[in-house]
Amino acid sequence: MPAAGSEGEEGLAGEQPGPGTPKLCGYLQKLSGKGPLRGFRSRWFVFDPRRCYLYYFKGPQEPLPLGHLDIASSCFSYHQPEAGAAASGDELTAFEVHSPGGAVTVLKAATRQDTTYWLQELQQKRWEYCHNLDSRTSPTPSDFSKGLVAKDNPDISILNQNASAERARNILAVETSPTDLVGEQAASQPAPVQGSAINFSLKQWSTEIKNSMSSLRKGSNDNRRSIFYTTEEWELLDPTPKDLEDSMALEEKRKHLAEGSKGLTSSAFPFDFGRIPHKARRPLKDMIGSSKNRTSSDSSPTECCSGNGNRLLSELQLKYQSQQEELEKLKKDLLSQKELVRLLQQTVRSSQYDKYFASRLCEGVPKDTLELLHQKDEQILGLNNQLEKLNLEKDSLQQEVKNLKCKVGELNERLGMLMETIQAKDEVIMKLSRQLSECEDSTSSQSGAINSPTATCSNKELQELDRLKDNLQGYKTQNKFLNKEILELSTLRRNAEAREREWQAKYTSLEAKLCQIESKYLILLQEMKTPVCSEDQSPASEVITQLLEDALKAEPNEQPEQAFFKPHLVSEYDIYGFQTIPEDDDEEKLVAKSRALDLRSLSLSENREISTGVKWENYLASTMNREMMRCVELKNLIRSGIPHEHRSKMWKWCVNLHVKKFKDSAVPGYFQILLQKALEKPNPASKQIELDLLRTLPNNKHYSSPTSEGIQKLRNVLLAFSWRNPDIGYCQGLNRLVAIALLYLEQEDAFWCLVTIVEVFMPRDYYTKTLLGSQVDQRVFKDLLSEKLPRLHSHFEQYKVDYTLITFNWFLVVFVDSVVSDILFKIWDSFLYEGPKVIFRFALALFKYKEEEILKLQDSMSIFKYLRYFTRTILDARKLTAIAFGDLNPFPLRQIRNRRAYHLDKVRLELTELEAIREDFLREREICTEKRDLISDDEEDS
């Protein structure tokens, strides 16, 4: 998140697309399938500007794409329907994408306007990708690195645009705007209805069933109820005696409620088709009234008016009658269902009563009494049945009366409308009769004079029509030829690009071999060089000296045409801004140049293989419709190294992942507030920060001079952090952490990166004055070394080598200035994602990488001297990563935490003892006059 209002916050790799740039996405229908199943299927399409791919998904919320189209290598044309196919309008809304290899994809938009928009946008994206960037080696502008490394990306070569081609494209461009089915807002719209072609897929059908079942599972219990219900509740088949005693009183209440709600529950439809309100019938009059106005301007008004009116009236009548019949059928079905439910309820109720009375009265009650009770019950049931039948007949008669009244009202309204229609027709007939009589009078006088000119004009029009038909046919032929020519030229261009890629691969292979040969050549010259103090100067030594001077000379600036053919093996600075060859010592120059050549050879060899860049592109494509989350796949990708063009984005995401709770609790503009406070009121750490700025990374061009762009950014971040964490303020080592972060992040993101390292990753007191946490980690590392590399640990113990003097700085600044830059940034990739455990992994991996060489050394001085520089000789990042994350497993974090807690108590006890010794010494000095003149370094500084 860039800091608002801060200077130099914009990335320097080129113009970034603004936040308001519309994203090219939307619904299109894709022709797929074979045989009778072939048809258009609606898909969600998203354009990826990084690779100029058009990905298509099943829907806007799907995480993984179904496939993609390579727009950079494709050409477009309108879709011509197959011979004999019915004209359906697809030729106006469908277009074809011709991909490499002869594959043709047919897409169809909802409207012709959307088709034009998609074609123009895809053509524009293809033009920008192919003509503004070198698509073989560099990403699109939206993915350039941010931070300090963005402005000097060596892989970017902007090509000069052809002005005439731009003018031609602007002239041929068609102004169009998309509908709601194109753009990010289309994701909230339903998918367009697919065409009439057969669109059936067993896989899609099963998916739809699964989706519907999942939606039913997610719904509430009300949604899962049956739609068949009655106005009365079901009773238990075996009720309790108390329930049966209360049932008589409840039955009376239910009857009253049922009678009161009959008018509401008699129809299960929210809209009564039998009662069309007056406002709903108004459009018929309006339509007839509008037909009156149209009749005055038509060629045959009488026939049009009468035909349209009668047709419209008959259609409405048929529709109304069909709806009435359907409504009557549904009402009859509802009544029959209610009658069936009622009979079943009575049967259940009578059986319950019989069971109840049989159980209660069977003891001590005469049989005559029981028979009498049964007779009375049967009489009551018969009377109830008759009463209900009479009520139903009454309701049906009332309903028929209402329907008849409605029909009478509707017939009256129809009669009024027909009368108005007849009156309008009579007026039109009268008016047309007058016009006809006037026309007959005028034509009789002018018939002789008009006959000859009319024949001449008709002949000319026929000739012009024939000429236009011939021209149209010629243009169609030209269009087909030009389309075929364009397709052939595109094929030739793709073949040329394929050959160029083959040549590029061969060139890269030869360049890698050349780097290896030149590196060996430099080492050979160094071995054959005669010492300066030697008095024997043979002619061969002079030749070797001259060859060394030539090898160390800076390469002259070549002309562009010469520089294209000559490989630039070693540049002055690498892509991170670090100096590749030192300027002072010739011997060091030779070693550094040989190391740079080896690195160049390794990077070229990796590029020839299937690199991690392809995996990263596929993963980022799968996250276009969803947020990135922590997973095993992402962890493995980060461990293999983040590509240069994606490192800014991934570092920022990792930092935000760890400090989300801090940023959510902070006020808006928190970094700017701290920075403003630091500039207005300096704190005690400001002086030490200023002293360390130029000593941070003097071998990096972004921090080499006071006017370098990185110096001011480094100052701002360190000052803001000193105000955020006054307990630490500033510690030597923080400046290097911030300097590395600023190479890929903006100021505010680098500030939060420092917060992540100091306050989230590292233990407390790691960067305080006592460096308590750093000392603890060194003891933990000793334990791990003795466990993972026991032979090397015994070798160090045998020769009394304290290797923590070397590794202490590794942990404090996370290997800055300890390993080559390529390995450093791969370590930081994993470190920002996984945390401090990565430092232990790579520290052990460095020792394991050179374990055999160290074991060959047999004295403490040579071992310690080798440990000071051996990490700079490790160049194979892939092998080192395999050791760190493969050979050293298992590597549980719980073990590190337990050992940290164990050693923390011991180190605190030792510091307490040292403090007690210091206090005893101070007391003795006060007592003894001989020691009063001694002043400690701390007191002298104070």
C-alpha cells in the first residue's frame, strides 16, 4: 500500500495502469462439443495482460480456468455460418479466434455491439503486447517490479512504434461501448441465455445437480418443507387421553378459523386471472388508439387498422380464455384435494374416538348403550357431511355469481372498446374516400405528361441497382481474399517466431558455454600469473599480464547494431543494483568477474529448462478470480524462488499477511504521521541513523552516494520506525534490512516489512542493546549443528573454532552481504513467507554445502579464514535450496522454540552475573583510590 503524499512512491519501471483502468472480462458463448451435442455454452472470459492470454471459466466465481486462448499469436475474423444453416443472426454476433496450430475457436457475444467491443479490445491488447514490449523476456507493464529495482530493469526494451500504423489503426477504429454483460459489473449479472443449439453435457448436468443439492443443503428448514399443506394441522394417531378430552373444544375453534379463512385459502395463486383490474386493461385501449394514428400515414390504412385490431383482439381473447380454463382446472383440483384431506381426517378422528371410548367404556357399560352411542355418532357424522356439502354448494354458487358479474363487466368493456374501434374505422374510411377522389381527379389531368419520364427514371434506377450489385459482389470477393491473405501472413509470422525462438535457445546455450569457457580462462590466467616480486620475467609472463589487463578492462560502448550480435556477458551492476566487479583490487576483480560469469552461466542454463516462471504464471492465473491464501502449492513455489517480475507483489502480500492485525488497529496514514513527527522533532536515534546511511550498502548503486534515491527512502523508514518502537529506536543491522526491502517495496510497505521482522518474526530483545535474542539463537544454532552435521561440529570443537562469530551477522541481518545476491533474494522470499525458521535452515545448508572442503582444513587459522568468505563461493541456488528444504528434514519449529526457552534462561542468568560483577567492581573502585582514575568506555561515552 503506497504511502499517500510521499515523494518517490511511484514505481520507476514505466507507467503503471491506474486503479480506474477497466478490466477486460465478461460473458461470451463458446462453441464446443461434437455431433448433435455441438452448441454454444456460456462462459466467463477474463483477459490476463501478463501473458496476453484470454482465460475462460465456467462462471465468475470459479477458481480454476477451463482453458485459455493465446491472443498474442492469434488473429480474428467474423464467423461465417455453415452452408445450409438457417440464418439466425450468429454471423453478426459471432467471431473466430485463429490460434497457433490451426485451432479455431468460435465465440459469440450477446449483441453486435458487444462483438465489436470485444474484437477491438482484443486487437488493441494484442497490439500493445506485441509492439510495446519484448514478449519473450519481459512481462507486461502492470507487473513491473516496484521499489528501487524498477527503474533499471535490464530485460525491458521499449520498441519504437510505427506512426503510420498507429494512424491507420486510429482511422479504422470504431467507437463503441459495451453493454452490462462486459466488464467487472457483469459478474453480478446472470449468464446470458444460450442459443437454440443443443447444449447438453453429462459432466455439466451432474455438476448442476450437485450445485442444486448443495443449495438445498445450505437453505433453511422452511425451504425444505413440502409445498402440499392444508389449513388444519395433522393430529397424532395415538393421542393421549388428555388430548382427546381437549379435542372437542379445539375442534369448534378450528371450524370457526377455517370458515373465516376460506376466502383467503380458496386460491393458492397470488394473482387472480379472473379479475383483471381496470388499469391492467388500459393498454388495450391505448394500443387501439395508437393504431388510429398510424392508419392515417400507411399506404392502405383501412386494411391495416381493421386487420391489426381484429388480430390483436382475437389473440387477447384466446389468451384470456386459456388462462380462465387453466384457473378453473386448478380450482377444481384444489377442492378435490381438500375434500380428500377432510375425509381422511374424519376417518382418523372417528377411529381415535372409537378407540378411546372402547378403552374407557368397555368395563361395566351395557352393550345396548354402546350400540346407541355408535348410532348417534353415525348420525352426527352424516349430518356433518350434509352440512359440509351444502356449504360447498353455497360457496360454488357464490363463486359462479362473482365470475358471471366479472364476465358481464368485461363484456361491457369489450363492447365499449369495439364501438370506439368501429367509430375510428368509420372516420378513417371517410377520410380515405375523400383523399381517393382527390387523387383520381389530379391523376387524370397529369397522366399523359408523366408516363414517359417515369419509364426513363425506372430504367436508370435498374441500371444503378445492377451496378451496385456487381460492386457488392466484387467487394465480397476482395474481402474473402484479404481475409485469407491475413491468415496466411499470420501463419508465416508464427513460423518465423518459432524459428526465432529456436535460434534464441541455441544462442542462450552458446552464451552459457561461452561464460563457462571465459570463467575457466580467467582462472587459468590467474594460476599462470608470475608474482610481482619475482625477478624472472619471461616473455610468457608479459603476455599473461597483457591478457589479464585486457580481460579486466571494461567493455566499450558498442553501436546498437553491433551490440545486438555481441553478448553482454558481465555488466557493471546486476539486476538488483549490486556492483558485480570491485574497483580497487585487480585480484579481487578477477575472482569477482569469474564468479559473475559462473552465475550468468547458471541463470542461462536454468532459462533453457522448464523454469518456475511457467508454474508461477499458471498459479497466478488460477488466482485471478479469488484471493491468494496460504497453501502447500504456494509454499513450494516460494521456496523455489519468486520470479523477478512478481517479487514486489508477493513480498507485499506476505508482509500484509503477517501485520494485518497491526495495520487494522493503526489509524489511516499511520506511516505518514510517524514520518512527520520524526521530521519535526528528532529523537536520539536520528544521529546514529545519519551516520549509518552511507555505510548500509556501499556496493549498491541505489545507496552509494548521498544523492542516491534510496538514501532518502532509507532515512524515512528508519526514522518512522524509531518513533513507533522507542524501546529499540535504532540498532545497527536494521538499516540493511530496510535497504533490501526498499529494492522491491515502496516506503510504507518497507516500513511494515521491518515491523514484520522485528516485532513478529524475531524474539523480543533481538535488536535491543543487549542483543539477548541474537545470543540465544546462536546457542540454538550450535545445538542444531551438532545434531544435523555432527562431523563438522566435532571438527570445529577439535580446533577450537568459534564459528558463531561468523553466523551472528547472518541471523542479525538475514544473510545481507554474506551470500551472492541471487541466493540472498531467494532466502528472503522464503523468509518473508515462513518466518525465522528459514534462517536456521539456510545457515545449516551453507555449512553442509561446503562440509567436505571444511573438513579438509587442519588448522584453526585456515578454517576461520575460509569461513569468512566461503559463502560467496556458493553460486548454485537450486542445490542450496534442495539441501535446506530437503536434506535437513525433519525441521520442526517446536524444537527451536523449546531450545530458545531453555537457552534464554541460561543467557539471562549469565547477564545477571555479569551485571553483579560490574557493580562489585564499581563499588571497589569507589573504595580503592588506585582504581578511581580508571574510566570505563560506557562512562566515557556518556
